[in-house]
Amino acid sequence: MNQQLASFAARLRGLIDLQPFPADEATFESLALELFALQFQHNPAYQKICAAWRLTPENVRSWTQIPAVPTGAFKELELSSIAPASRTAVFHSSGTTEQKPSRHFHCPESLSVYESSLWQWFKGHVSTQQPFIFLTPAPAAVPHSSLVHMFETVQTKAAETGCAAASAKFFGGIGADGAWTMDFAAVVQTLNAACASGKPVTLLGTAFSFVHLLDFLAENRVRLKLPAQSQVMETGGYKNRSRTLPKNELHALITEYLGVRRENIICEYGMSELSSQAYDSGGSSRAFHFPPWARVQIISPETSKPVAEGETGLVRILDLANVFSVAAIQTEDLGIRRGDGFELAGRAQLAEPRGCSLMTA
């Protein structure tokens, strides 16, 4: 294991766990440039990309100039500074089975940063004081799913801190075609028990999972009214498997059939190539914000420059928690700039469909 990167990872994890993370621009700039220099030195594939663009630690002066790698490159290149023998996990991007997935390699040190990052930002947006209902397969069934690893992590962290969320259950499975399935009867039984007890619960899953659950409830003429503080966390993802619903319509149906209030529906934005996630701020715009150890830019595809407030461009992210991979990621997602956050506006034309609910075993 590279000791320079391991030392940076340990220092960053300490800052994340310290709370509040130092959010000033000078600290972020210093950490970002230090990490870029380390990744340029120790990540051979990334170094070749940077050299081709003539962007190196010698001439990059700001985090906004750090070369961002397209997510598609993770399909073709091993964008990792972790030696093959030291890799203990790999997360794959979701998509149809015909598509080649992106790969994000991990080791114990990188997973430690990943888990600190996700937990600290997650617990600030989703209540951990009530049981979780995961509408996904269990971790053993989908070992390459970053989303399910995230769910397993929050369950473990909740147990370590004595939170009620530790009493979580996974209600998904894997079908013969590799697609995710769900035990609808067991979910409804658990939700009915919550209604009877008056104790709130939190449902977590992809938008695709919620569409299937809502369709089951509609077909069986079942309407529930979960206890007042119940929450839903949905992560997006319909692609090529089912009808898609505008977010407002999906959320309206969740309120209609589950009785969860609009203000208690939380949206999450993440991907296998990242180690941090963004959550929306509620309200009419549903703007996403990353934690202070990450930054987002909305970039014009024509000029590669940041767009103005309210304009649409490609979402570009610099995630310090991606210590052993590549910190700067150019996504294929379109976003509308909303201050230091963004409103998701769909996928760029010709981009491959993604969605965690398409993850195969």
C-alpha cells in the first residue's frame, strides 16, 4: 500500500469524523492540490490522461483546473493506485447486462474513508432513530453494488452508535435474469405492523424499486398511512426496465399509497465512481448538495466553463474521499446550477442509461 496516499486518507478521515469539517476554500484548495499531486504520481492511467491534456501538478493552480476523468473511462481503464493484490472490493456501475460496467477498486483504507464520508453526510439528512426498510437485495447477493454497501454501512454504523436504524431488513432479491426483485408481501406486512404500532420507519431504495412497490399496492388496492415521522429515501434509477415517472409524480404516489409527507421524501445522488453522495435540500427545486469535502461544478459542454446560475450543463464533481482512485469526475448527468448545488435535469444525449436498480449479481 502506498504510504503517502494511506497517510492522506487517514488525515482526511480524521477531518471528516471530526465534524464540522473545515469548509473554508483555502483548506479545500490545499487538500485538493495535494491529492492531485499524489494521484498524478501513483495512478498510472490517470497520469497518462493528465499528460495528454498537458495538465500536471506543476501548472495546475486551483481545484477547478484538476483534470476530470469521464465516468466512461472507468469502463476501459483501471483508474486506481491500489495494486491488484491489495484490492479487496470493487464496485460496478449499474446498467443493463449488455453494458460494460465501470469499476471502482477498493482496499481497507479506501473503504474506511468511503464509509466515514457516507455516514457523516447521511445521518445529517436521514433520521437514524427509526428502523430501516431496504428495498434492495442483501449485500451478499450483490457484492459489487456501491448502493447496497452503503446501506450495509449505515446499518452497521447505526448499530455501533445504538440507533434504532440498526434494526434494518433487506427485502430485495435477484431474479433469474439478474434483475432486482422484491418480496412485496413481506414489505406490506412490515409496513402494516408499523402502522399498527404507530412507530415511524424509513424506506430506502431506488426510484425503480418504489415504482414496483407502488404498482403492487395499486394493483391490490392497498393504501397505507405510515406514522407521521416516517421517511422515504429514493436514489433514482429506472433505466430500460420500467416506465419512468417525473419526480413530482413519483413523490405524489408515495404520499398517496404510503402516507409519507412530501417533506419527508429525501432524494440521494451518488454513483459507483464516487465515495461521497449528495442529498437534496427539499423545497420546490430539490437542489442537491455534496458534503464540504466535495465540490460540484455545472459545466458547459461547448466551452467546458461553469454555466451561470439557473443554466444547464454537465455535472462535474471533485470528491476528496476518492483518495485511491481519481478525485475529479466528469459525469454524463445534466444539472441546473443552483448556488453551490444543482438540480438534476436528466442524462446527456447518447449517454448510457444507469440506475442502481439495474445492478446484476
